[in-house]
Amino acid sequence: MAGFSIRQLSMVYGGAEPTETLADVNLDIEDGEFLCILGPSGCGKSTLLEILAGLQQPTAGEVRFGPDALIGPDRRLGVVFQDPSLYPWRTIQRNVELGLEIGETGKRERSEAAQRYLKMVGLAGFERKYPHQLSGGMRQRAGLARAFANRPEVLLMDEPFGAVDHLTRLQLQDDLLAIWEADRKTVVFVTHDVSEAVYLGDRVVLLSPRPGRIQEVFAVPQRRPRKREDAELLKIQQDIYLAIQQVRAPDSVEFAI
Ligand SMILES: Nc1ncnc2c1ncn2[C@@H]1O[C@H](COP(=O)(O)OP(=O)(O)O)[C@@H](O)[C@H]1O
Ligand SMILES: [Mg+2]
């Protein structure tokens, strides 16, 4: 099963001035769960996600993916960063096919999969365009299609909608939920936006300022589709703001409201 168990994880970046980035993180992420990780800039969210992706080794502690210790990158883990990093010389279609070229998928199957996922993210008709011909929101959609086309068991997303305008962002959240509802992959979604975390997640893990520790875990039991103005959701948002204020250092104002 495709969940994670994180035990006594800590991370210190070396160098002239060692940076303690994560401290004693313990967390179980359930198979099929949509988990949001929320925290101020620099608290170690990206570091935690990179560790879950097998792209970084923690200084101490252990991460299990299913029954196995996670020791490095794994095809079952799909990663989406803020910058979709599409290859400018490839069409959108060929960018989405990219991950499948490494595997054993045949040419025709690759092409069909790319078209299917492009359609799913609302990019049907744009297959032959190049990245520079698309808006930022559309490029991010193409990045999502590429991640989904690889059919990972888990999606690890690092502020994937951080670079698009607000209304597009709301639309992308709904698109992501629609795709997630269809096959309920485990999603770990990093954000510093409280409302985004509460709208999307089954649970919201709040990290403290660096070194990131788990400050509090908020359950969001509301059924989907959710209403953004739902009083219960807004109440949870308020609880999170209160928790943030309790530990906020005077010089850190990094949360989006
Ligand atoms: N490769 C690295 N080497 C050294 N320090 C790093 C590295 N990556 C991140 N850091 C430091 O670790 C801290 C947390 O970074 P990051 O995980 O990117 O936080 P977040 O994603 O929450 O903004 C920051 O102080 C950052 O400067
Ligand atoms: Mg980050």
C-alpha cells in the first residue's frame, strides 16, 4: 500500500553555518489520503517533500513507503514542482510523453495516454503547441498531465500553483480534486496558503517556523465537493491562523491570507 511512515526525521544542511531545517518529524500518511503540509517560508516544506520523493537523504530518522524503507527516487512517486519545467523544444504532447519514454510503453500507447491526460486537465487541442505558446496556468496543467501520465502511486506536489494568478489557481485546485476523486492516489501537497490547504486536504499538517516541527495536525472532515465559503471550513482556517499566531516570530510574516 502506498502510504508513508515518517519517524524521528531531522535534517541539518551542512556548510559553514549548518542549518537545522527539520526537527523530529513523526507522521503517518495514509494510502489514498490528500495531505497538505502548511508552513511559513523556509520552515523546511520543500526539504520534507524532497525527502519523501527520495531526492534527499535525511540527517536522521526513517521514512517508509509502504513496507519498505525509502532509499532513493522511485517510479511510483510522481513529483510536481512550482515550475513545471517543460522542455521548450518539445511540444506539449511530447513533454507529457516524456516520462513514458523511459519505461516500456509503446509509441502509440504513449501518445494515447498523453492525449487522455491532456484532455483531463483541459488542454485538448493544445497537443502540438510549444510551452512558450501557453499561459502559466496552462503550462502548470501540462505539468500535472505529465505527472498523471506516469501513473504514479503517489503525487508529491510542492506549491504547484504558487506561480499562477489567483482565479486560475482556484480552477486548478478544482481540476486537481476532480482527477484525484477519480482514482484516489495518495497526494502530499505543500503550500503556504491556509485557505488552499483547508480546501484541498483531508488533513493539514502545520509546521512551525524553521526548524520545521509538526506544530499541529488539523483534520478537515468535510465531504467533497466542498464550498469555499463553508462555515466549518472557515472555522478550521481560523483555528489554523490562531495556531500560527501563537508561534509566529515578529519578523516572519510569510503566510498568504
Ligand atoms: N540544498 C540546501 N543546502 C543548504 N540549505 C538549504 C538547502 N535547501 C534548503 N536549505 C535551507 O533550509 C531551509 C528550509 O528550506 P526549504 O525546505 O526550501 O523551506 P520551504 O520550502 O518551507 O520554504 C532554508 O533555510 C533553506 O535556506
Ligand atoms: Mg519551498
